[in-house]
Amino acid sequence: MTGEGQDWSVLLGEAGALARALPQFRAREQQQAMAAQVAHTLRDGGVALIEAGTGTGKTFAYLLPAMLSGRKVLVSTGSKALQDQILEKDIPLLLRAMGKPLRVSRLKGRANYLCRHRLQRFSAEGVAPALVAPLARVADWAGRTREGDVSELTSVPEDSPVWPLVTSTRDNCPGSECPEYGRCHVIEARRQAQEAEILVVNHHLLFSDLALKANGMGDLLPRVDAMVLDEAHQVLDLAGRYFGQHLSSHQLWDWGRDSRAETLAEAGDDEGLLAAAAQVETQTTAWRTVLGPGDERGSWALNPDSAEGSAFARLRQAVAELGQALNAAAARGKGLEQCAARGVVLLATVDFFAAHNAPNMVFWQEKKARTVQLHATPLDVAAPLQRHLLEPVESVILTSATLRVGDSFASTERALGLTAVSTLTAASPFDYARQSLLYLPPLMPEPGHPSYTRACLDAAAPVIEASGGRTFFLFTSHRALQEAAVSLPQRLSFPILVQGSMPRPRLLDRFRSLGNAVLLGAASFWEGVDVQGEALSCVIIDKLPFANPSDPILRARTEQCQAAGGDPFRELQIPQAVIALRQGVGRLIRSEMDRGVLMLCDPRLRSKGYGRIFLDSLPPMRRVSSLDAIHAFWRGEA
């Protein structure tokens, strides 16, 4: 069985190899058309944009041609859930159907693998009392694991502070001079990736690799003949982040800590070096503290006379002094030599953000609970995408359930700088007119009105009651989410689950197991979520998901668009919001058996202007205007 000249209507038909291997398999014309387009692109080269609606079976439609192509193909996904599905379910099934062996490998980022060297070091040096027990569990597991994938050790939470101690980064890895190099899990995973015919990664690793190549700093991934980027609606945002410059307080603090540890190991008598390392840790903490609490993002503009500017200047001085001290001591040990090299890079990055004068870059900061990150994001990612992704690879397939606005790929092509691209729309095979309802509640206030969230909750409560719970309620702001978390338990008898109350996997498991719960979350929470069957029957979205106009990247791109005589609302904001809305809607119907109600609260959808663009981009659902119609739907009368 090969891909050359393959009749996909036969292979993916009712009597094909997949139907024989998978009793519940259903032939879909859309899947066959997508497989043919993927096979054509793999054979002849070029770029293909493929929108594959929910239920198309798009993973089979690109995996099977890739596996039959005889080429080395990299598959990149945007979510861990899809990556696990491909590796643990889809590929094994396809291998059985094909009846021939194929080398398949998964490669993750360095931080996902145990570093034996760092485990030994911190086991010998000792750790804070709170980390003694988890470090002992890691050490016990280290003697049993073959792949060193930290996700294997479920008894240590993924956000435990012990993991940064026993995993490595590109900055602190000693490379071939490591005493454990011959048993390194990262090196072994990369060796297997080199030998694989199908290599599965995630978008973050792919773009990390592209960024390293762009900066002439080597690479993480092997050369491949072709790439398939699933969940490709994420590409624009990721390209902006990875093709820019970044600095975090976490990076600086880690460098100070590692420099202190290496000094104790290789130059314990150098009190000046120890003091300089401690000063970097102190000044990093002081800089983070002066920024204040809270999770938020905003523009980065350094005012030397402000408290923040003074703190950053003191931090810069501490970084320079530690760098000088490390350079002087570097000959005393490999660890100190490596820390000195890291210091050169970090000082250059600190100076880059202090200067704040790179053209066509947006400077912004992102505060999180434990760290602050500075970013310089390019306004235009089309050129680096062409140079580092599209030109070096013969065949690139970009696919997602959401790539079009209206009936056009134009906004995606424009944003990514794509030309001479092949396009295909593989529509969902589901009967949305029979399986779903669209409800726009009447008499809603404008979204900016102080009572808007309360009005959404008033309108949503009877819809949730009619649906028996089983609801995802998506919010465009955390403020609205928290208001709902306080209000809905007083209105409804169903279990209310709230984003952030427990880790996302546990929250989703809880939602599935309860069978009548209401899950409240922000829009970003739903990426990659797949809940089928009776657990989910209603999706409610509070507002059209327009990006915050104060977002520094959007504001800069808006100014750029206006300067070029364009309409930023229609060229930037509407396409992004349409795709975000369709991502949320896509959670509702996941199989031919599902039935569901979609409620969109935003009254702007009733406008004859851009509201029409959003409604036209949705699946062909039956639109109803009363709660009676929803009750009739669930009674099976409509």
C-alpha cells in the first residue's frame, strides 16, 4: 500500500482498509477530499490551507497520506490532547490498517525530560524542606523510567517547584561535557526523532526550533520533507511570540541561583562572586515586587525616573557585575564558564529592552503570579514565516476547523503572508439543522452596560435549566467569570465548576463524570477541549470575543493598518473574533449523535453590519427566538 496514485474514495470508503480495521468507521466524502489534497501537496510540494469542520476526521485525512507518502513528515499540534490522541489512538490504528511497520516518534521540549545530572546535583546539595519529599519521589522514579518523560510521574504535580531543579534549559545544559551525556533522555529522544518517518511535536517546540534557526543558534528538530500543522489558527500568535525577543524575571533569578550553586561547587572561596550572584537574585525579586501584584499585560516603556525604572537600572547593574565576576572566575570550572556565557546573553537582552528602539517591534510586558516577562514582538511575521518555515520545507499543510472568515481564507492568507497557496474547505458532515439550535436572547443591553453580565446570567439560567445543566459557559473577561461563579450557584441546582478551582484535566474529568454540571471558563480555557455525548448539551457565550483594544500588540497593528489606509476593525479585529467564536461553538457538536443548544448573548449579532459576518460564519443551525422552542427541542418535538 503506497500513497502514489491512491484512490482515497476506496481506501477511506465503506469497504476500505480503515472500515475493516475500525468497525465504527464512517466513510465521509469530506475526509476523502482532504486526504487527496494532502497527498497532492506531499507529492508536488507547496502550501495548502485546509479548513476541516468538526467531524470531518481530519487527523486520519492527513496522517494516512503522510504515512503512505514515503517522506519524513513532521506533525505539529496546538494541544496536548490532540497530540496524545494522534500518538496513542490514531497512529496505532492506522498502522494496523496499513499492515506495515513505520517508525513514529514524539519529541517534546527539553523541560519535559528528567535531567540526571541536575537530579544528582540537587540530591547531593540538598533542597528546601518542602521539596525533600517530591525530590525523593523523582529520584525513585528516575531509576525506573526509560524515556524520562516527566508526565509519567503523576504523584508530583506538573507545577511543582521541584521540576525546574531536575530538568534542564538550553541555558543551563552543559551539553556534551555533561557527565550523564551518554544517558541523557533529551539526546535519546532527539536520536529517535532523527530516525522517525513520522515525528509528532507541539507548536511551541516547532516555533522554538524556528526561532533558534532564525537567530543562528542551532536547532532542536531534524530536517523533514514535509510538515502538517494542525490547529493552525494558532500560528499567527505563536509566530509573533517566538520570532521576537524575551526576558523574564524567572530567567534572571535562575541564572543568579545557578551561578551561586556553581560558585559553591567550583570556587567556594570567592566571596565576591557569591555576593554578586545573591545580588542578582535580590534585585530580580525587587524589580518583580515593584511592579505590583496581579496578572495583566500592557506596554513596556521604561521611564528612568519611575520606581520601576530605578529597579530595572539596579537590576541591570547587578547583572553586569555578576557577569564581570563570572568572566574572571570562568577558568575555575565548566559550570562557571557556562554561567559566564549565559551572563553575556542576558546582559545583551537587558540592554535591548532598556534601549527600547528596535523598529517594527512592539514592546510589552506580561505580569504573572510568580514572574514578569518582557516581550518585543514583530509587527509583521509573514517574512520570518516565509524564510524559516515555508521556504526550507518542500510541503506544508496548515489545517484547522477554523481558518476562514465567511467563505474566504483571505484574512489567514494575508496575516501569514501566503501566496500561491492551495485551499480546501471540508465542511462538517453533521446535520446542524437537525442536531442544534441557535438562540439569541431578546432585549439584551449593550455589552458595555454595567448590568450586562447580570442580564446574561438572567437569560442563561432558564436555558441551562431546560438543558439539564450539561453546559459550558464561556466568558470574555475574568471579571464576568467571577461574577457568574458567585451568582449561578444561587440560581441553579446543578453543580457549578469554575476554571482555576482545580487543574484543567481534573476539572474536565469532573464535568464528564457528573453528567449535569455547568462549567464556567474564559475563552482560552476551551482550546483543545473535546467532550462528547451526554455530558455537554449547551454552550453559552457572553460576548463576541473581540480582543481587548488596549492589548499592546493589537494597538500597534491597528496603528500600522491605519497608517497604510486600511480598516483595522474589519481587517484585524473581526477575523480574529470570528475564528475565536467558531472555536467556542465547535465544542458543542462532536459526533453524529450529539444534540445541543448554542446561546449567544451579545445583541450586536442582531445588527445588519458585522453581526451578519459572525452569523454567516457559524454552522447552519436552526435559529429560535423563544425558550418554548428550546423546551420543545429537548422534548423531541422539534
